[in-house]
Amino acid sequence: MDITTRNFFRLLRAGAFGKQEQVEPMSACKWRKTMQLALVHHVETEAYQGVEVLGDQFFVQIIPDDLREEWASKAYSVRRNKSSLSPVVNNHLQKKISKLAEKADPDSPDYAIMEQIIYLTNALLTDGEWVRRLLMLGELLREHGGRLNGEQIKKMIRQFRMVSMARLQCALLIELMGLRLEEIPFGVEPSAINVQPFASAIPHGQEQMTFSQGKDIFVHTSNASAVLWNARRSARFFRFDPLGSVSNLLSSFTSSLTNIEE
């Protein structure tokens, strides 16, 4: 994880959860990259709040004034539509969401946590704003706290065969968002999981596989590296969610084929 990413998560932990951590010195260029990283993952407000929380630190104070003003403007002008945070998921995860609606009260905090676990799984598999999803899960856990039925959540996780993925999410919450194990009702000791590969990959957006058909009968890809990128990403999550990883890869491939000209 490079210095930009490390400071990015320090700002998120400070802004969202009030964590006091020492930021590392960075150049103006790297601070701008940190702001851009926050914008890409739609956590610009929480990251800038981190700048304010840690504002008494020397290396935060020397952020260029023009960059600070630009960041503040973007952070406090954003108006998020909650409905836009419900992405289209593949059939594998859609079935889990349907089962969740049958098994749990939609108004209960346990339902909200389990739903967020499923959507975070989708975001991890597709590289779709998973940092924001992880942050939202952490905020929900803090908000509902003692009202959560840990055993009920664990039972649903087992029923949906998401034990390994929930364990990964627990590790990410602890390592990247600074939550404690006792704050996560579905948590298990995540020490055996290395989260660094996931954190190190966040500066890169998802490359899309697009296909077209030329004058010959063969189908061509306009981005050959994207095919390998999607395959590698699915392979990375295979041990946590085998069916979901394969389903996501096939769904991405099938969706890309719609670009073929008739």
C-alpha cells in the first residue's frame, strides 16, 4: 500500500469514526491524488472531514490552500441519492437478496446489516465503489450497535453460504476502517487474511471488457488487458465466494457482448 493510500484510509477513519492517527508527509501532488482517490470512490465528504479532524497536525496544515478549498467545495456540495447506491447485481447475489426479504424483517437493523454485506460482496466482486460500501457497513454497525442480534446475523450468513466473504469483510473493517472485533457481531478472528492486496488495488478503476465484430466473422475485444484484469479479479475472490466470482465473471463477459454490432 503506497503512502497516498495509507493517508487516504487514515482520513476516512478520522472523518467517519473519529480516529486520531498521525498522517505521513506528502507533496502537494500526492495530496491532490488523495483527493482524487476520494472522489473516485465517492467518499470525498468523509475524507475531507478527516482533514478537519486531524487539522492540528503539521502535515495536514501544510496542504495547499487552493487544494483545501477545492476539496471542501466538493465535499460539502455533494448530494447523494440513496437509490443510486443499490446497484444491479448478478443472478447469484440477486437470489440472496430475495431470500433475505423472505427471512428477515426489512425494518430491522439485522436486515440492514445483512443487506449491506450482500451489496458489499457485489461491490468487491465488481470493483464498484467498495470503499464507500465498506464505510457504510462500518457506519451501520456503529449506529445500531447493541440492537443487533449477532447470532441471527451469523445464522443468515451461514444460510446464504457467505461465511468466507463475511470473514474477509470483517478483516477489511478492522484493518482499513479501524473497527474493533467486538464491534462486529458477525466477526471472527481475521488474522489469517491479508487485506493489503485489496487496499493496494483501490486506485485503479475497473477496466471494462468491450467486444465488437469487424468485417470478418470473428468477435474482437477492444481491450485485451481488461479480459485478464477481470479474470484475475475473479480469481482473487474465488476462495471467498467461488460461485459469486464465477457468476460475476460470466455476467461481465455476457454484458460486454451486447456491444457487438448486429
